[in-house]
Amino acid sequence: MTDIEEILSTDLVPGDVMVIPSNGTIMPCDAVLISGTCIVNESMLTGESVPVTKTNLPNPVPEHRGEVSSAYNTEEHKRHTLFCGTNVIQTRFYTGELVKAVVVRTGFSTAKGQLVRSILYPKPTDFKLYRDAYLFLLCLVAVAGIGFIYTIILSIMNKVPAKTIIIESLDIITITVPPALPAAMTAGIVYAQRRLKRIGIFCISPQRINICGQINLVCFDKTGTLTEDGLDLWGVQRVENGSFHLSEENAYKENLVKTQFVACMATCHSLTKIEGQLSGDPLDLKMFEATGWILEEATEEETSLHNQIMPTVVRPPKQLLPPEPNLSPEQDMELYELSPAYEIGIVRQFPFSSALQRMSVVARLLGEKRMDAYMKGAPEVVAGLCTKETVPAHFGEKKQKNNKSVLECYTKQGFRVIALARRRLEAKLSWHKVQNISRDHIETNMEFLGLIIMQNKLKAETPGVLQDLYKANIRTVMVTGDNMLTAISVARDCGMIPPKDTVIIADAIPPHDGQAAKITWRYADKPTKTTRLEPTTQEMYHFAMNGKSFAVIAEHFPDMLQKLVLHGTVFARMAPDQKTQLIETLQGVDYFVGMCGDGANDCGALKRAHGGVSLSELEASVASPFTSRTPNISCVPSLIRFYFDSSVLTHIYRCSLSSCSCIRKIYIFIRCIGNVFIINIVKILCSEFLKSDF
């Protein structure tokens, strides 16, 4: 303790070792944990109010020290990084060891600093409306110049006094370029902003209001935007001996309580208790609650007396356990060493990684000497890490012409599917070895346990709003991080893709083994059958692709990407930066793009779009031009509709750019009537807008 000193947070520099207080703190810098664990609320950065667990940075395995190891990377090790501005709610330590972290970034180099810097100095956005406005003003200036020269020549020929010539020539310029135009636009924007505020839409970029009326395409996030935030457990389907059982409504049954499937559901999560309440990812919470098990965590007094061994224990309720048999005293003495309790201790967690699309834990049943590894994640990823004999034959591929795979049946109905797997670890793995082992050694040769099927319902307002946008000839696109077939199913359910329209999935394969990158096409209704891309003019078709294909096409087929986005409706498994790239690509083909998201991982796309609407009121919505208090997409038509309030005069001069004859007519109109009449008209229009409730 003598080596610890107290300093101001402004004096921290990279390389300093800081102690995280046990009662929590707000991080003043970016730091990586080197000992202990922390429960952190990262809503300030991500928009997600669910606390996450941060673990210490794992040490390199001794036998692999000679290999080239990757250096610390924020994205790769974000589960071990405490970001500036986030709130550390609770810390945990063992054997009296303090929770320590090494400072890696300070000031504007931190995650919060980069967010603040992007808000203060955003990437310049070149809007076509303002380009047209400048062009129109240049046309007016040209007309004024011609009139100015013509007036001077004519006045000189008529021998008009020099004073009169100067006054009349300058009068031509002031009449041709109306000074009331900027005032009219500003007044309209102010009134529109006030009326948007009355319906619960807040704006931090007023100049975007004019752009919203030109929006002809809107991108929507899926979870939390088109569908409800929460997930409901629809059912489970277990696998034994390489074949599926019939689907079951829940796992809260006596005959399932001691199965490996339920053990995986009860242990493979990142839940924790905060003030006696379970907290964590909503999916983990629903999955754990479905088992009916009880989670117990060691108190600070207990952890200070023990090493880092089983800090979290889960056990089933007593009513699910079979009754204990009546034993004679002799039998009771023989079984004395066997514990009657059925408890599983979580030895180590490998947190969920969006790049790996899975998470895993190492756990041990009380009384057992060997440990088990449990894993959950995207079905395709989990199945690829399992031994082939444990994965059912009709899991992911159709073996017969009219026989759909199990995964396809669920995803096409719009369900979210999670796969579970398990592996019995070697007896030589001790407690301390497990703490330093890499997840690649654990997540291999797994046994496929089955599927968890989660249901994500559409919001009640979603179909009606999308129908209104369709009638207004405004195209809609879904951009989500969910499964491809699930996204297509939701798009059909909400009306984004009409029932009779064809969906073509584009699969791009990166170059490998000397072969060039290529794109294959397949129908969503026949996913295993590839086809040539020959859409007819009689049928309506929509393209769908995932994030990996999007990245390959953007890199190797940039010209093809612009053609695909013209008919692309579903973009699944998209990373946050890919969402931003999609917005830029759509803008590159002359779309005026709107974006609606829930504020989580959508900040870049919300800010880059012509009109971005965040449905989250958390700090992450600062990056969005518009924030709606209404937690559904009904705010999108309202935002487009209120553009009219600010754009009557703007629309007049913008439409006039369609032909030179219109410019001449406006010039003659302004020249004949004058500025006074225009100012009066603007006043009348503004007063009428205030009275109306359009």
C-alpha cells in the first residue's frame, strides 16, 4: 500500500497503473484491466443500458511465449478495457488483491474523446440542396450582373446623372437577389423545430430539417426499432446421439434438470447480481430465467478469503430435483462423502465476441474432478466447432428436395436461433491452468447440444408506418446484425418485402488459393440452389446480403455494389462501420437517405445519413441529428411531413432550377413586385403555419 499515491485524473499518462475503487467510479481515461473484474455501464458510449462484465487481460500461456503474439488492440480486447466516461458500478477481487488497470489512452485519444471530437468537428456533408441553392444564387448574381451592366450602359446613353446611375444600378442587384430569402428560410426552420419538439422529436442540427423533405429512402435497424427490444423464449430443441428431439416449450422440467443442455443454459452467460437483482444481456437473462435456476455470487468477505475459484455458482430449485431416497444408517455412511447438492461453479468466462459470434465458459459440477466447457452462439459458427457426428444431418442443409433444414425452418419464420455445445475437458487441466488457457484450446471438438429458439415480435406501429412510406414512394431498407433468413422473414412480415416478390441472396467469396473473388446468387426460398442472375422485368426482386459479402463486394466489385444497393432491401450481420459505408454508398447513387436506429452501434450511420433519427434518449443519441421520445418508427413520417413548414419559399426557388425560363420568370416577378411584397408574403405564410396544425 505504500506504493499507492493519490493524484488528479488530469495527471494520468499512458502506462500508469491505477486502482479501481471497490464502490465504483466514472473512468477518467481508457484503461485495460490487469487484475480483478468490473461491472460497467457503457450506455454513454454504446447506448446499451445493460451493464457488462469486464475481466482482466489474460496472460500469455507459458508454452506459447516463443510464438508471435498479437499486441494489445482496443477492438480485440474491448472486453478487458474500461473506456473513458463509462461508469464502473462494482468491482471484484480475490485474496485481498486490488483491482488494477493500466492507462492506455487519455484526453481526445480515448473512446469518449473521439466521440466528442467527431461531434465538434464532423466530417463535412455535401448536401445537394445546398449545392442547388448556391447554383441558384449564382444564377441570380449573373442576372443581376447583366442587369447592372445594361442599366449603366443605358443610363450613360441617356446622359443620366452619375448619382442616379449608381443608385439605380445597385438597386438592380438588391432586387434581383432577394434579401428576405435567408430570413424566410431561417424563420421556417425555427418554427418547424418548435413544432417537432411538441411531438417529441428533438433536433441538434436544424439545417437538416430542410433535407428531410427530400428523403426518398429510409434505412431501419431491426431489433429495438422495427421489433420489440425484449426476446421471448419460444422453445428449445435438444440433440442426442446426432439427432434432434421434438421441440419443447421450455426447459423447466424435472427430466431435464440434470441434462447437459440445461447446464449449458444455466452457466453460459455473463449475468451478475447488482443490489440483489440479476442484470446482464436481455438474451442471457431470458435464457437463464427459462431454466428456473438460482445464481449465487460470493460476497466481498468471501472473495477476500479465497483464491479466484468459482466466484459464481448456479443451482436448480429444490422442487426440480428428484427426492432423496430413504437410506439406512450404513448406506448413509457410505454416501457421506457425496454431496446431496447439485451445483455448478463457473470457473472462467470467455465473453461474447461479435467478431467470433460466440461466448463460452468453463464450469465444474460440485463433486466432479473434471471440468466442462459450454458454448453458445450463432448456429453456423457453433456447428462448425463441433464434431461432425454430433451435428444432425438435416441441421443446416437440405438433404432432400422437399425437406427443409431445421435451422432454415426457424429462421424463415423470423425466430432468433442460438446453438449450444459442450465439451468434457481433460483431467490434467487444473484450476490455475484454466485461468491462463486460450479460448482456442477450449472451443474445439465440441459436442452439439441443440437449439434455443427466441421470438422477437414486431412493434404494433411498424407495418402501418412502412405502408405509409410505401404509398409516398419512399423506399425502405433493413440494416441489422441478426441472421440473414431471420431478417428476410421480418422484412416480409412487416411489409418491407411484399409476399409475391422474389428475394435473391448475394454470397461473395473472397479470393483464396490463387482464385479471384466471385459472387454466387441464390433464391431465399431455395437457399441451397445457386442460379444465374437473370431477373425479368415482370417480377419484382430484392437483393439480400450479409456483412461479409458486403465487405468483399465493396473491395473487389465496387461497381457492382452500386447496382446491388439499387435493389438491396436486407443487409444482415452488418458491423457498425459497414452500416455507415452502406449509407455512403446509397448517397453515392443519388439517394437522400434517412436512418432510424435505437442508438446502439448506429451512431455512425445516424450521423452520416441526411436525416438520422435515434429512438434512444441516452448519451449516444448526441451523435444523431434527431432524437425521438417516441420509441417506435412513427416519428419518421412526422419528421418528413414537418419539412413542409420550413420549405415553402425554399421549394419555390429549388424547383425553379429545373429550367432557365423559370429563372427568368422569377427574376421578372421579383423585379416587378419588389422585396416589400415578398417580405409581407413570408409574414403571412409564417402566421398561417403557426395557426395550422399540419
